[in-house]
Amino acid sequence: MSELNVGDKAPNFNLKSQDGRTYTLGDYKGKWVVLYFYPKDDTPGCTKEACSFRDNYAKYQKLGIQVFGVSIDSADSHDAFAKKFNLSFPLLADTDKKMSLAYGAFSNSKYSDRYTFVIKPDQTIGHIFKKVNVEAHADEVLAAIEKLNH
């Protein structure tokens, strides 16, 4: 599979989250979507990144931006992680790795890579982060969306 680039159509997904709901990209046509892929629930870097999004989630909601965390962990693992750290956004369970592979965010045999994709309302990719500062990432993503939106 070739690498995704800015301007490419974002691959669709159909995955369950920690609350048992199934989410699909098509449901968010006309809205900004942030997909952040992370290696593993409840590990130090992943917790810092998730808490960064949690602490900024009200800003995202106010701007109508949907945030999804994605890893190959199970929905049950996501549920425990979300409850432990009071995460209020969906964590998608990519247990078969199809979504991580479609986005090029799976380069080893154990975990997803820490990549983030900003998907524009027309469902094309607006920005790709392959280097992530886990503590400041939510702010970096908001700044990128602000630039794209003006």
C-alpha cells in the first residue's frame, strides 16, 4: 500500500470504540476529524498524549472537531484506559490492524505508530504528523487546523 499524503482521500473506517458504538468516517462528512494513532493503552507516552487531548477536548468540541484515538488494543482495554484517565472521546479498537495499515501507521509487528491525521470536511487529508510531542500534541493539532481553516 502506498503512503498517504496531504490531499489524498482519507481511507474510510468502521470500528467499535470503548463504549461499544461503531464509528465510520463517512458519518463525519462536512466536519473536521482528528485521528491519532498511538501504540498502547495505559503506557506513559500514550497516557500523556491522551490526557493532552482530554484537557483540550472542550476546545475541539466548541470548534466542531471530532477526535478519535486509534490503537490495536481491544475495546475492553480502551474502556479501562478511558475510565482510568477520564477520556471523553472515542478510542477506536483496530484489533485487525486494517485501519492502521490503511493509514500507513503500522510499521512493526507489535504496535501502531504514533501518527496523527487531520481530515478536512471534504474527507481529504489536511495534515499528517509523524513526529509527535505527546504533551503538547493537542495544541499542535489545533494550530494546524486553524491554519488550514483560514
